Amino acid sequence: MNAIRIVGIVLIVGGLVGFFTGGFNFTKESTAAKIGPLELTVKEKQSVNIPQWLSIGAAVAGALMLVAGTRKS
């Protein structure tokens, strides 16, 4: 299996996952203040939305790469 086919499969899977989940959430922890031995930390929930056009584009590009990798073999 050559590299083009592997990248194509990864793009297809990533595009489908992005399309069906729509994004992901994570918690970011940062130091708000540090006074001597005391430290105040803040946890912020952040979300990243993945546009549907980007997910579909990645899946289509992966399919094209998969077909191109098959034709060269």
C-alpha cells in the first residue's frame, strides 16, 4: 500500500468523523494569578466547530487520492 492510498484513507475517515461529530470540546487550564505560594488557576471550556464543507471536501479529496493511488499501481 503506497503513501497516496494511506493519506486518502486517512482523509476519508477524518472527513466522515468531522461530518458526523461536527466538532470537539476541550478544557484549557491557565494560571490567572500567582501571589507568592498561592496560585489561582482557571479552567475554560472551549469548542472547535468543523465546517461541513471542510469535512465533505476532505472525504472527496481522500476518495480522489484513493482512486489515483489505485490507478498508478
